[in-house]
Amino acid sequence: MAGNLSDEIFVIGAKFYPYSAFQEALEKYQKDTLTQFVKAQAEKIPPKDSLHERFQYVNVRLQCKQGKRYKKAEPTKDQRPCQRSFKVGCPVQLTLHLNRRPKDAPCLKITQLNLKHAGHEVSRQVFQLYPEQRRISVDEVDLTVLGSTTLKTPEQQKILEERHSVPIMQHSIYNLQQKI
Ligand SMILES: [Zn+2]
């Protein structure tokens, strides 16, 4: 059995300081377990608060992308229920809560956790197609590739896909080029 560090990091009571440490752990966990979390609910620390910059949130609830959809408004009579939704109500979720007791150093703590997917496939193929995973962080080599006037778009696409091991759409290549 290969040791999976993420399994030890993501437990109830686990502490993170600052928020960026949690983000890093989350990214690794998502890749290791092919889980895509999305923010379901969040309460920010007010900007005036001294903890705002380091911890950002009082509460954050993340759920599997295939989890329950949170309706923003009730559909009106003539609107048909959303049938494009592929969400299946997967119960996977994680709640992070800011711990700021006077005696302890402040931290973000996992207070609720369910990591058992239900009702959907968990695979690399599905995971890589989530839009969240198509965002890549572009480095200098990528910039050279994207800025090249001799490479055609499909060639740029192929190079970036190989470098980042994720599928990249052609329109993403155009979008990235706009940002250079
Ligand atoms: Zn799930």
C-alpha cells in the first residue's frame, strides 16, 4: 500500500495556517484522489480584521462538484427544471472553520468531512475534463510557446497539453494569448 499523505492531512480536526497552506493541500488532495471540490458556502473575514489576509475565511464549505446544486432562486412557472445539470448529489464535503481562541495561535480547522463519493464515476478522465482542471499556471516556457509566431495553434495546444498533462481546448490557447 503506497502511503498517501493526503489521507493523513484531510481529517477532522486538521489545522492549517495560513489559508494558502490549505489551498496547497487541497490541490494535492484533489489530484491524488481525482476529486473536484467547489465552494458551496463561504463567509469571509472582514477586510479590517487583522486575520483577513492570512486566513481569508471564517467558514468555508466545499463540496464535490457532483454534489447538490444550491439554487439561487426558485424557477418561475414557465421555466423548465434545469435538465443540463449532471450533478448527482454526491455527499462529499469539507468544512473549514476559523479557530481564534485567545490562547491558541489562529488557524483554520476541518470541522466536517465526508470523502466518500457516491452516485458518480471517479476517474482521471472525468477529473481532467472539469473546467477547474483545465486552468494551468503558465510558466516562461509556455509564454515562449504561446508568443511564437512560427507555431500554429494546434502545435501550441499539443506542446502545452504535453507539458501540463491536461487536455487544453483551442479557445483556451487564444484566451491565454490575450493575457500575454
Ligand atoms: Zn463526488
